[in-house]
Amino acid sequence: MKAVRFHTKRDIRVEDVAPPSSRLEPTQVLIKPIVCGICGTDLHEYLAGPIVTPVTPHVYTNAVLPQILGHEFSAVVVDTGSAVRHVKAGDRASIMPLVTPRDDYFAKRGLYHLSDKMAAVGLSWQWGGMGELAVVNDYNVMPIPPSISDVQGAMIEPGAVALYGVDRGGVHAGSSVLVSGAGPIGALTILAARAAGATKIFVSEPNPTRRKLASRILPGAIVINPLEQDLLAIIAAETDEGVGVDVAIECVGLEVSLNTCAKAVRRGGKVVQVGLHMRPAAIDAMLWAQKDITIEGCWCFQVQMWPRIISMIESGIYPVEKVVTAQIEAENVVAQGFEQLLDPTGKNLKILVRV
């Protein structure tokens, strides 16, 4: 079968690989991916990897490079193991990609995403969403109703990352929010903040293409170029008595962005770290103390979020599909996918791959 496989830095190949065995374990599901997103994590692997893809067998899954990519995808169920009851052949599904023990400290508390043995389909599992077929666990397969499109189904996973950050910030009706960075997760965070009831949303983004897309995705958002405009002055002028925003959500993973969020948030407010930092950041801890702010780390998402997000998409309050700017064929995944997304002058925000 055809699959997009990551070998090492700058080495992604579309290859023929052996398909999964037709003999399934009782709790396994054979699926056919429909459409799959290229994630920022995939881009990091391509640019500087291996990072999270396993050079040696993964401690829990035994997966090892080369890795079939793809952890943001929708799929059709082809077959199920004997113990699977919640889906059947022909059902469409959104894949929740985290693979974790079911009996460790965190699993017993429903915090599967915090397991130190966590793996992910498309990153540290034998199969991924950029292959013609894949085998996953029953708990990875979340059925979607006819009202949810294949594209929306694929976007639930990145939508969960964004919504989890909004949840961690405690965004509610009437909140003012700064979203630092309007990449795919930042753009989804804008939508998630509005869905949570935020009434004033500021977006900080130096890239002109992304600023235009942010304005299109959420008309009414206050979109700012921090390289040419005084972000803090604009926020002061637009918030009650100039106190700053209630919540600042960092979606870039850069030191300057994190420190700007700490400056922009009001006293007693929250800063949520959603963007993944590739190196340690120097921070002004005294400022954090003087402002009595809370800093929330944010790792992945809670696996129980899928039914909630499906309901939000169905109702129209979380239009995750707005972030998608292109769909391509797997054969063109490097030139029209990865390289396009790495081009600072490019027009695309989120690219989906059809295998």
C-alpha cells in the first residue's frame, strides 16, 4: 500500500509498504484514512528531526523509524476486532491519536494524555493517517455523524489542542483574550475563544498572510502586527481602564511571545502556554509575581473532548474547517505540503493530504 513515511531530517518519502494484517486483536480496528492534516509537529520533524519520532523502539508501542506520518485525520472503518462494539465497517470516524496504557497512575484518573509512556498514531505507532490503511485501538476511533464532514473530522484533533488551551485559561462569556500567533493552532484558538464566549479577541501576528487569514476567520478580531504597532498600547486602549486582557494564550513557542503575553495580561489574569518551546526561555519572574498572574502549561488535550467538539461543530459555534486553505494528494506532500507551509511568503495555513 502507499504511505508517506518520515525517515530523518528533510527526508520524507511516498513509498509502497506492506499493508496491515487482516487478523485483528479483539480491541483493534482496521481503518482507511480519508484526509489528514500536516501538523506543526510534523513540520518540526521534517526540519530538525527525529524529535518525537522514535530512533529506537518506543517504550510502549515498540514503533521505530521510518514512521508513517499523520495524526490529524478522518477515516472509514474497514473491519473491527471481536470485542469492538461502538463502530462497525462502513462507519466514518475522527481519530483520537493518543496511545497510552489503560492502567497506569494517570489512566486511573482519566488523565491519559499525561502518561510518561504516551505514544501517538502517526508519530510513534506503526501506522499513521498518511497511509492507505491503518490499525488503531478501539479507543482511538471516535464515530462522527453524517452532519460532520471528512474535513471537519480531520480537524477535530487540532481543534482539541486549541480548545484545551482555552479551557486552561478559563475563558468564559465576556472574557478579553490575546492570542499570540495566528498559525493553525492560533487560528483555531481564536475560534475556540469566541465559542467559549470571549467578546474581545486580540491577535498578534507579524506575518501579513496570516493576519489576513485571521481577520477572515474571525471578523471583528483586533489583529495587530507587533513589529510595526504597539501591541501593549492597543490592548490598554481597548480594555477596561487599560488593565490588559483576562487571558493571553501563547501559540508560537518563542520566548518573546511568552514574555509579551505576561506583559499584556491583567493583574490576576492567566497566561496559557500552548506553543511548544524548542529551547529554554528566559522570563521575568518578578513581573509574574508583581502581577499575581497564573501560568498554565498545556500538553496535548484531554481524550474525552471529542464528543464535545463534535457537538460544537454541529451547532456551528466552532467552524474548524475555516482554517483549512488547501487539500493535496499524497504524491505531492513534500513540494506542495511541507515546503509550502515552510515558505514565509506562502498563502497556506493548513494543508490536508488525501492518500
